[in-house]
Amino acid sequence: MSDPLLSCIMPTLGKPDLVEEAVRMFELQSYPNRELLIVDTANQMPPTTGDRWSIMPLAELPPSHGTVVNQAIHKTNGPYVVRWDDDDHYFPWHLEACREALDRRLWAVASLAWDQWTPDELVIMKTAHWPDLRDACYAAAWSFRRQAWAAIGGYPTHSETESEGEFRDRLFAAFGPPADTISERFPVPSYFYTRSRSGHFHDSEQTPQDRIARRKLTYPKRETVTPRWPRGYMLGLPAAAVPCERKW
């Protein structure tokens, strides 16, 4: 059985300094048949094509996040779609874990993820009360089959802040619980949410401290790791999976 094409989509707005790092993480992926489309909604970067990745600037800012995601999916070719974020970390086995999960179900999330609560407090988090995914978070680690996205009408486009949750709820209603990218073969989380440099919703009344406090109450941490991570953690990976020089 040949490896299906995994289409990674990455909307980005006003963070051109992080794009190179995001591309580098994509290049490090162990899964061979992949593509990455970077949608520059701020129109700050020229059209660029690299090794299995490309940058598509938009002349006008789309009306909603869901609109951008749908446009990106329409421009890609794979039967499997993987979300990619400009300011988070993805480790080399991330796409392999997504592919394995999507072979089992039409959509997938991770039951565990790394989370940077503060620059000096890095933890392994439960992303939801598994298997009830009504509160599944870390949308940048979700993946799904193109047929599932099409069957529910794509991402909602009427709301900036609710499109992720509504999309998740529609998938759950149509197809039931997702597959878990955390498995016997991939027991270590491949996604790391870098909270300290993430963007915030324009209409949110919560401060970053409020969001962290709420998350601590809702999703208890599983383990605290060294503040030197992820660099220190990456040094423990097999030599073939990590280049000698890297920015992250």
C-alpha cells in the first residue's frame, strides 16, 4: 500500500519571522509523501516554492479564519489534511502519527500534548476528557480526511472565534469520536503548544493569565519537564531524525 499524500495547511498572519522555523519542522518530518501550503493572509511574503512546500500570499484579508482554512484545503491535493501552525512545534514523527490515526478513523486528535504554561513551566497535558471530545483543544494538532471535511460543508465561516469548536462538533456529530494520534507506536506527544508566542483572539475578554488558569483547572497536567525542552529533548532523538544544526 502506497503512502497517501498528507496535505499540511498553515494560515499565517503577521508572523513572517516564524515561517522559516515552521518550514524547517515540516522538512524534518519522517513521513515521505507530504506537502505544506502556507497561506500568508497579511500579504507580507512573495509567492515562494520549496521542497514540497509553498507560500501563497493573499491580496486581501479574508473575512474569517474558517474561510482561510477552506481556501487552503481547496488548493491542496491530498486525501488527508493536517493542520500546521506558525508558532507551535511539531516533532519529526507527527505526520506518521496522524497518518496512522487517519487510517483508522475519518478524523484524529491527540489525547496528550506538550503545553508551555509559562516560559519556565512545560507540561504534558490531557487535551480532552477522552473519549468525550466535546472539549478537545489544540486545534493546530487536528487532522482529518478530505472527505469528512467536504461531507460536513467545510469549516464554518461566520465566526472568528468559534469556527474550530463548531468544526469539531460537526465532525463528532457526523462520524463519532476521532482516532487518537497517541498510540502504542507513538506514545510521546508530537505537538507542543508554545503559549508564550501564540496570537490571541481579537474579541476575547480573557487575559492570557485567565486562559492559563482556566486550562489548569480543566485539563490537569500529567508531567512537568525541564525548561530547556524542547531543545534538550530533541537531542535525545535518534541521530537520523535530527540535523546537527537547527533553529529550534
